[in-house]
Amino acid sequence: MKIDPVQHKARAGRGTRAPMSEINVTPLVDVMLVLLVVFMITAPLLTTGVSVNLPEADAEPIPGNDEPIVVTVRADGQVLLLDTPVEVETLAAKLDAIQGARPDQRVFVRGDRDVDYGRIMEVIGLISASGQHRVALVTIPPDPDGP
């Protein structure tokens, strides 16, 4: 029996196994499953926004698929535009910059139930004066078991 020197040399360092020509996907699958779990846990936390005690109202939801612009008025009177604190004087200019070429985009105002009504009307007035005509107040549906 004659031994081929190339074959003998390839086998000498690795024992009796031939080189593997397949890709091991197990580590890739493990990493992807871990990422899936991480994103499933963090995704709901990213959409919560600013915590506000919204008032109740028995009204139908506004239809539409576009992403609204949200202006929040906290109980202490602080105004937030898309979760970022803003000065009331600069609110109109910032809304114009965000909306750009889409003046028909909706603006939702989330006012805390404990904030002064005049403060909410001041914010809505500034939004309307800036040329935004689709302004809506955000509420929560009333509890059917409540009073």
C-alpha cells in the first residue's frame, strides 16, 4: 500500500478526521435568540413616554395610522415636546421644525388631570396660533366599574 504524502501530512496534525467544510450556526442562533429576548423586553419600555395622570372621557379614538406629535403638560406645569422639555415660548417654532412639509400632521396634547386648565389652554392656543389645526386632547376611557 502506497501512502500519498499530501494526504498523510494533512491527517498527521489532526488525527483521523478530515477538515470540516460546514459552518457551525449554533453560536449564531444563540446570539440571535438572546437579542430577540432583549428586544422583546425593552421594546414596551421605549414606547411608554412621559408618565401623566390623564383624565377620563367617553369618546371614540381618532382614526389614523400616521405617527402623531405629542405635547405633554405635567402636573407641575412643565411642557414636553416628544418627551423633551421645552420652553412654552419656543414650542411653536419647534413644532414647525418637526412638522416641516406636513402641516396636516396631528398634534396630541396630554395634560395631567391635576394641572391648571388655563395652562393646558395656553399650550393649545400656542399650538393653534402656530398654524397647527389638527390638535386633540388625549384622555383615557372611563372605568366601567367606577362611579
